[in-house]
Amino acid sequence: MVPGDVLERLTFTSRRGERTLRFVEDGRLTRSIGLQGVYRLAPASAEELRRLVAERWADPAV
């Protein structure tokens, strides 16, 4: 699970430029339609997710 504060900060790039996720309220994704399309994580967001996954895998209690 991605923490709400991280979810709200994620940015994606497409041909039109950079954007955040739509339909995020109180740290929760309310509609998956905001994920449809061809997008690539912006470098800073990709790094943040990489760190998050590395932390979760490093601690077997989580």
C-alpha cells in the first residue's frame, strides 16, 4: 500500500507534460480512471517509490 501523503505527491509525465493523480481525496484514490492512459512516473516520484519499496522489503515485520 502506498501511504496517502506519497500518493498525493506522485507526478507522472506524458506527451502533454507532467501531472499529479486526479481523484485523490484524504490520501486515498477514489476513482481508478485517473490511472488510465500511458504515463511514466516522473523521476522524483520513481525515486520516492523505489525508497518506499526498499524500506518495506528491508523490514520483514511490515
